[in-house]
Amino acid sequence: RPRVLSGIQPTAGSFHLGNYLGAVRQWVALQESHDAFYMVVDLHAITVPQDPAELRANTRLATAQLLAAGLDPDRCTLFVQSHVPEHAQLAWVMNCLTGFGEASRMTQFKDKSAKQGADRASVGLFTYPVLQVADILLYQANEVPVGEDQRQHIELTRDLAERFNGRFGETFKVPAPYILKETAKIYDLQDPAIKMSKSASTPKGLINLLDEPKATAKKVKSAVTDTDTVIKYDPAEKPGVSNLLSIYSTLTGTGIAELEQKYTGKGYGALKTDLAEVMVEFVTPFRDRTQEYLDDPETLDSILAKGAEKARAVAAETLAQAYDRVGFLPAK
Ligand code: TYM
């Protein structure tokens, strides 16, 4: 079976709709056909300041949400990044292969450090993408299911894999991004020019999966569309409506064309009311299942312990090979 690997940060608490549609949903599907490794990236989380107790709670919360979304520990390897020390170890090697200018060109770093103020941004934030490179290469992943915003990091991963292989001999698989066109970028409901993210300017544009379903329905109903009334998929001219259609289509498995047909002659109100209902039907059981997993932390922790053990077996083998290729003297 081909292998996939991906990760999600635990920091936001609730996953948002963009995380789910852009990534986690694909993770669930791929565990059926692929040898799948999924992790909660707590090492990445501390690139910006974290409260320790909150980080610990959010790591369990992220795990609970992944299980609630449909990850099955019998079908995939689900683990926490810091439980596998090889991530930090390979990251060091990769840091030494990455150009300073190359790292400086990563747009996510530029955005985040601009927000924090360049002097306050940590060196960890700067090398964040290199840690992600190590995450992926350790598992010899063929594909990496993510949203569009991660494409540049996968490109860097490919570059570094090729650089290492070229310099030290064939060691790493060069991975490909796995990005589904329809859900590559879910947009903010209030500002369809920007991606949905937890740093949205107004909470009204952000659908948190763990919010009260009623509040979620309200956000959908007040989503920004346009002054026209035609329900048509046209991301350039009608970004708000197109975003709603993408979400609707993906959550229900109904084709966009079919939805356009269904809403011919009907107004935006009808579309939003129906989508609000679809959303409530999706988030209600998701919240309940998440709570059930949270109520049983022992099961959660034992799932993660098993996952870490499986992950380490793979990661340790790759790291040993990389260390050897680099010229490190084996520890006897
Ligand atoms: P993170 O935690 O920010 O986001 C998790 C996943 O959600 C996707 N995503 C979106 N997709 C579509 N539309 C949106 N509006 C949207 N917002 C977020 C992201 O693309 C991501 O796939 N750096 C990664 C975590 C990471 C990782 C890895 C991923 C660490 N190591 C190794 C893959 C492989 C991140 O910050 O994801």
C-alpha cells in the first residue's frame, strides 16, 4: 500500500470547517486505501507561546476530534509528534541542509512573523517548515493530504529530499501533495477573499466544529454572498456563493451542477437555510462523539501509545539510515 502522512496543530481547540474539509476528511478516506500516518503536531504548536496545561488539553482534544471525524486506530497510525523523538532529530539534519534565504521565502513564516513582530518571532517559527519536512520524510510518505496553504511546505520537502538524496545517496522518497481541488481552500464566510482560519478578523466568518450547532447555523445564514441572486459556481465572480456550494457539495456528496439545478430560480436564502441544516446535521454528532472520547482519557492515551509505538518503528529506521549516510559514527 502506498503511504500517506499528515498532521494538524492542536492549538486552536476546536477544528474549523477548513481543517475538516481541506484535510481531515481526506485522511479518513485515505486510511481505507493507504498505509496512513496522522499526527497531532505539538512540536509545531510551541513555535508560538503556549500555556502548558492548555497545550496538553488541546492535544487530547485534537485526538478526540480526529477519532470523532472517523479516524480508526485499527486502520491508521494516530500519534502525537513529541512522542516520536526522531522528528526533532531529523529536523536538525534538515536544518543544516536548508538555505537561510530558502527558509526566509516561506510565506507562512512571513505572515505569522509579521503578525507577531519580527523581533518577537521565535527561531522555531522560522524553521517550522523544516520540521514539517522531517515529519514527512521520516515516513517515506508517497503523498501528503493537506489544504492549499501547505503546498509550499510540500515543495520544500521535495527539494530537501532531492538535495539529501543527491548529496548522500538515495535515502528519502520524494512525496507529492494530495490536495483536492474542490476543498483545497475553504473561505471565510464573511470575507470570501481570505481563507477560513482561526485568525479570522470576525468570528462570524469562522465555523468551529465544536461550537453550538445553533450558532453555526446562524453563521451560515448570515454568510456574505453578493448583490446578484443567481446561484452559480463561479469562484472569480461569485466567491461567496461558490464557497457555500463547495461546502454544501462536499458535505452531502451532491455534485455542484446538481445543486445549481436544484436552486435555479430560488434565492440565496433558500440555499443558506438548507446548508445551515446540513451543517447542523454534521456538527451535532461530531460534537457528541468528540465528547465521548474526551470522557475516556485512558482509552485516548492508550490509542496514542500504540500509535507512537508503530510510528517510532518506521521513523527510527529512516533516521538511522539518514544518520549513517550523513557520516555520524554509530553509537555502539
Ligand atoms: P494546520 O493545523 O494549520 O491545518 C491542518 C490542515 O487543515 C488545512 N486547512 C485548510 N484547508 C482548506 N481550507 C482552509 N481554509 C484551511 N485551513 C486549514 C491545512 O492545509 C492543513 O492540511 N503545517 C501544518 C501541520 C503539519 C503537517 C506536517 C501537515 C505539520 N507537519 C506534515 C502535513 C505533513 C499545519 O499548520 O496545519
